[in-house]
Amino acid sequence: MSLAKWTVGLLAGMSMLALAAPADAGEVRVTVAEYSAKTGPYFEEVKKEFEAANPGITIKYEVVPWDVLLQKLTTDITAGTNADLSIIGTRWLIDFVQQDVAEPLDSYIKPEFKDRFIDTFLSPSIMDGHTYGLPIAASARAMYYNKELFEKAGIAKPPATWTELQEDARKIKAIGAFGFGLQGKEIETDVYYYYAMWSQGTEILNKDGTSGLSTPGALEAAKLYKSMVDEGLTEPGVTSNNREDVQNLFKQGKVGMMITAPFLSNQIKEEAPNLKYGVAAIPAGPTGARGTYGVTDSIIMFKNSKNKDEAWKLLDFLFTKEQRAKFTQGEGFLPVNKEEAKMDYYVNNADLAAFTALLPDARFAPVIPGWEEIAQITSDAMQKIYLGSAKPEDALKEAADKANAVLKKK
Amino acid sequence: MQSRIMPYLLTLPSLLLAAVVIFWPVWDLIQISTHDVNRFGQLREFSGLANFTELFADPDFVAALWRTGLWTVLVVGGALLLSIPVAMILNMDFYGRGLARVIIMLPWAVSLTMTAVVWRWALNGESGMLNSALMKLGLISQNIQWLASAETAFPMQVLIGILVTVPFTTTIFLGGLSSIPDDLYEAAALEGATPFQQFREITFPLLKPFINIAIVLNTIYVFNSFPIIWVMTQGGPANSTDILVTHLYKLAFRIGKLGEASAVSLVMFAILLVFTMIYVRLAMREQRA
């Protein structure tokens, strides 16, 4: 082989390496959960702006629907092919931390950065004093009510207690609509039950760490829902309706009241702009106790990431006020950034004000391993109760035993 | 000598392929199912058959096991019963046969998940098509909540299962029917055999090998079929429509018990293996006799 050919070959090889190298070194892969049709386009926009401002770093997304996110992460991590960053449900974080796949971010977080966040939303991502994730999305639940149905039924204001809610539901039933939309299928079926349970002063976990499902308060709450199902105060076929189904009924004006997240406002604006609705607090129990469900999703960095510094740059960019505002407003979440929360959009928004007013009563999913299993056990028990295939006492007792077994295992 | 090794040499490439795509995952499953594993599939200490005993102590698993049997028998049986007459009609010469064949085959062309999604909408209690159709026909006076309980949801799932299994089964039978020579029927007709006698004495016996194939293949597909039940009810309410695959999926990817999920997977594999071996042996013995 002649020398010329050698050089050509070598040069070709080197240029290939040169081409390949930066793509590898500065590439940040991100697994993104698809919250809505706006998620993908938003992150593409981020990619454009970020890459223009940070030459040498490229971003690659894997946009995954929520339903299969945990499955994808499980298989990716098992195979060692996970991305550098991923959005996860904060309730899964403890598993990621315990299995040592999440990178603590403390060394990157400057006081200035930490100060951007509203504490309520950052704290669920902190474990044993280390920050393992940043709240990319935050949400809470409040009660939506249909003003037109309320007017027709002669109800002056949204119910403040569950007893009032029952009476209002009867009045709404009398005019031929469904009083209270009760979710009985798929994700968050258990959460829908906790609203009633928290108002009885019962928590998911008792102080001694056992399941709260066997307490009198839990039984009271289950009986309340069951009696409403039996009395026809809810929509029929509760166990065939997931959150979206109930929301659809609400958008169609068939349901008087339902409890759900702020994103319903965005959906109504687009799909049912003529619907007259209001947002109110979740009703309180006899002692005045009430609770809403607070949720955050975290974006985490994986321990095996090879481009941690680049990945951090992206995180820093994502959590600037402008980026946060664009994302949060598009998806209909609550602001996690202090400066962002002061923007007119949030301050002058009556719907969102109702949600933020409930934040002091917000409960986040307890940080325990096996939480998903306990949620599943609770949902199953609720379905049995709604269907009438088990008495509330028996179903709750069985669920509490199962949950306690899960809790003890760890 | 060479001729004795030759067959093995010739099957070696496909055996290697099978080893990679079948034996290796099965080996992996055995590993996972006999160890204590974390939710990301990393193995911890060896735990013997603990995952299996835990499984059989779980009433939800046992219920799902029986329901899978019921589901498979009903769907495969229903599809067979429906497909034989359909195939015989489509085998006859009539005007528009091509169109009729296309219509029968269409459900096959649509992805199973899409079919299930469409049915989920159609069966929606308040805004579903089925309820409004039945209402207009005057057959029901108030909406039926199809998916709210297993009593209505599971039979509907079986019906949809049958619907999507018919095209494939019909195709097999059409192939079988076209291999039966026409002169057999002509001769039988000359001898005065009624159409039913012709079916019993000619069509059915000659179709038998095809029926056997249809049973084995359909059983394997239906036993493992995930989308219909998952999309419509996710095995709910309260696990009352769970079959083994949906139970497995929940165990693995919702709850993160990969060890038990692998055990379910192996149980399913064993059941299908045993079924296929017994069935093929029985069918072959019958053919030889």
C-alpha cells in the first residue's frame, strides 16, 4: 500500500472520529414524559434555544407517554441504556435513590439556584438531606363545579363540607344531572378516595407507620362514597370511569362537581369554552380537616451519566423563569419558581388562586418504597366497595393488612 | 457416518437462532425468578422458589390463572365455531365473494390495540355508541355500564377476542377447503348425500388437520393476548378481568416485583409448552391411526 493511500485512509478515519466525538461527548439524552400534545413541541423549542446558546452540546429526547414511562425506565435501567436525565414521578424517586441510580445534585446547586424554588415543591425531591431531583411539574387538586347546574338546582355557593356536598348532589340529581363525579378506574382511583379520608383526619400512614386504612376515619370516608354511589348521587358505572372519563362528563355539562387538577381549566378553555364553571376548595370534614393531593414530577440525573456537566447546564436553563413560565402555562401546572409565581398570569387567575390557596393542606404521596403497590391495593379495595362486591369494613381491613405487609417488608 | 451428522449440521443455524431468541431470554427469566431482585432487575441473593410460592399464595394470581383458561377456551372455541361456517360460505362461488372476503379479513388489518381502543369508546356508559344504538332500537331503557363490572366487561372482551381471531382462523380454513377436491362432493351428491352428510363425512374429516393447526396457533396467541383486556379494563375493576399477561404487566411495571413477574412468565411458558406438546402428540397419533 502506498503512503498516499495510507494518509487518505488515516485522514478519513480521523475525520470520522472527529465527527463522531463531539456528538458523543456533548450529547445530553433526556427522557421526557408527554403531559399533553404541547410537551413535545415545547421541548423541541428548548433544544433549539439551548443548542444555539451552548454550541457543542446537543440534546436528544425520548418523549414517552406517562402510562409507559415507568416501564421504559425499568427496562432501560436494567439494560444500562438509560438517558442522562429523565422526568419521573417524584413518588418513584425513593426507589431510584435506594437502588443508587439517581445522582445527588447538591454539588451543582448554588444557593441562588435553590432560591428560585418554592419550598413546598422542592422538598419532596429532597431525601436524607440530598436533593435528587428538581420539580419539573407541580400540581394540586381542587373542586370544579358547574355554575349553570348549581344555579338551576338553586345552590348559592360551592359546598364547604362533605355533608353540604351530599345535599347539593341531591339537588343536582333532582334536575337530571349527575351530582358528584367519582373516579373509580385506573391511575389515582385511590387518591380520589383520600380526599374524603383526609377530611376525616385520617392520613395514609398512621403515626406509627402502619396503614391508615383500618382507622374509623377511613371507614367513614368509604361509607360516604359508597352511600353516594348507592343513592345515585354520582355518575353511573363509577368503576368504568377513569379521570379523563369523569372530566369529559364535566366538560359535557353532565356532572355538577368533581375534584381534579388545574389542567382541566386549560382543556375547558379549548374544548368547551362556553361551560360556566368555578373552582373551589375540597370540602372539609366534620372537624374542619381537609386535604388536597399535591404532586410533583422531578427531573433527575442518572448516576451513570457520562455528561453530567452538560446535563446540569440544561437543567439550569430549564429552571429559568422564562422557560418555567412557558412550560407551566402551556401544560396547566402550578408555578414552582418564586419569580414565576409573581407573574400577572398567575396572580390574576381565579382558578389557579383556588389551587394555590389549598397548598397548605396539600399532602404528597408518602415517601416509602412500595408506594405504588399500596396505591394499587387501595384502588382495588375502593373498586370492590363501589361495586358492592365487598363490605367497606371487610375491603378496608383486607387492604390494610396487605398494605401493612408491604410496609413491613422494607 | 457423514449422513448421520448432516441433519444436525443443517439444523444448527436455526437452532442457534432459536437459542438466541428463545433460550437466552428463558434462561434470564429463570435467573430473575429464582433471585431476590430490585425493581430495576438487578439480581440480589438467590431465593430458590420463594417467588413461585408467593405467587401461588396470591389469590389474584390463582384467579387470573383460571380466568386465562376460561378466556382461551371461550375465544378459541368461539372463533373456531364461527370460522368454519364463514369459511365454507366464503369458499362457495357467489357474486361479490371478493368483497365479502375483504370484509371478513378487515379486523385483522387493524392493530389489536386500536380495535380495543375503539371498543372502549363504543362501550362507554354515557357516550358510547353501543348504548345509544341499543337505546334507539328500543332494546334498553337505560344505559348499561359495560365496563363497570366483570359480569358485562369480560363477556364483551371475549366477544371482541372472537371477532379479531376469526379472520386468521378463516384464512386457515379457506386454505383447507380449497384443498378438498370438488369431485368428492359431486360423487357424494350423486349417491344422494345431504349437505349435512357431506359436511360430516367429507368436509369435517378433511379439514381436521387444519382445525388442529388453528387450535394450537390460536391458543398460543389468545393465551398471551394483552391489548384487548389491558386497554378496556386494565384487568379491573379490582382485578376481576385480569388474565395472566395483564397480571404480569402490573406486577412487573406497576409494582416493580420483577421476580414474581418472571415467575408468572415462566408458568405461562410451561403451560403453553405442555399444552402444545400434548396436543400435537394427540393430533398426530390420530392422523396416523
